[in-house]
Amino acid sequence: MSLPNTAKPRAIGQILFEQGFGTRRDCAGLVAAGHVSLQGRKLDDPFEAFEPEGLSLTVQGQPWQCHEKALVLLNKPAGFECSQKPKHWPSVLMLMPPPLRRRGVQPVGRLDQNTTGLLLLTDDGALIHRLTSPKHHVPKVYEVQCDREVDDAQVQRLLGGVVLDDDPEPVRAEGCERTGERALRLTLVQGKYHQVKRMVAAVGNHCTGLHRSRFGALSIAPDLQPGQWAWVDGLAAILGEAQTQSAPGRPKPTAAPSGGSERSERGGSASPR
Ligand code: URA
């Protein structure tokens, strides 16, 4: 499959189309109607050409950072399913802005309806495969509330490995620490169905609340509210290998990874169009 050459200048109408702003005709219409500007300059020619990657546009009053592949971090609230065809609750895709929905972003793995916290979404199928493949072992950190006291024996069993009902091979936590009388921090490198809840049940406790606080090197910036999302700068940011410098002209990054460097930028919450 040949990908568009992001270094090659393209017509702004075509760029908006590739970013998910509607049909080619819609996108040309947005420009011709004066709804698109670049660094304060209103554009009026749908054929004016730009290099798309990293272009900071304003489309119908909303800032938009162009990315060939979309990769975003959502601070998932409770009450949303990670499915395209949700059964009982709205889909997390409803929290994405329409351009990202049109581009077909998908959650990277799943969080349960009542789990909150860090969820990645992307339209890059190869990246989803890379991040969900058990071969690659990207650590995910969960803050777990339990309904009974957490004791040392439970922590040791979670670290040593427990057998779940669908697989004779034990699964073990990469990290496990008690963070309160009835609270745990668990680090997992696999992503089995209801894994945290089943592991906690396997050691005789019960999970009453679950929040994912880290995915690889990423964590949720304190000002990214539940339901809001932020751009992430590619796989390198997730693996903690990104450059620490932000590209010029980008908005203030808000979903900062651990370690203090800034590798993602503010997206916002879903807005119309
Ligand atoms: N483990 C669970 O049990 N639920 C989640 O949502 C994520 C991990």
C-alpha cells in the first residue's frame, strides 16, 4: 500500500479531505467559504498547496493539527464502551471529533464500560497490532480499588502468577504495590479480557473501581479532563523514545508522559462538524 508522501505539498482542499473534514466537495466549500485559516490568515483558494504534516489550521473556529496518522489519548470517563457497535452504553467514539471518527480511529485494546483513564485511539492498523501484540509487552498501569483489605499474600500471588479460567498458563503482574488499605497499583504487559478484575478475584478480593493511569511512557496530564483527548506524537512517545522538543507552532502539550518531557498535544473534547 502506498501512503501519501507527507513531505509533498498538497492542495488545502485535499489536505482537509484526508484529515476527515468531509467529501472533497465539502472541503473545497469550507475553504471557499472562508472557514479555514492558517496562522491567522484566512484561506480562500482550495488549491493553495501546503506540506500537510504538522500544519496548524483553524477550521470553523476550531484549532486543528494535521497528522497523516491519527494517534490520540482519551481520558476515558465511566459509562462508555470501547466498541464501534456498543450494546448498552455509548461508544467512546462519540467522544472523538467528527474528523477523527470519519478517519476510522479505533481504540487500542479495550477498557470496560466502568473503567476510567488512559485509552489510546488511532487509525493506524499496524500500530494497533504493534501495541496489542503480546510479543511486544508494553506495560499498562492500573489503579485498583478493592472491596476488601489488600494484604501481602495477595500482592505476592499477583506478582507470582495466578491461573485464570480460560487459560492454564498463569498470568502474573509485572508490578504490584499496595497503595491503600483497599487499593492496589498493578502493572500488566498483557491485555486479556477483564484481566485486572479476574486477577484480583483469583486472589480472593473484588475490584470495585478501576482506572488506567499509564500506557507505556504515557500518562494523563492533570488538566486533561475526563472525556477530553490529546494528540500523541507516535509510537516513540508511547515507548518513551520521543524527542523532548515540541515542534514549533504546536499548542501546549497536555498529555505529558512520565519523566517530565512533553510528547503529546492538546486535542480537546468532541466538537460539532
Ligand atoms: N482489566 C479489566 O478487568 N478491565 C479493564 O477495563 C482493563 C483491564
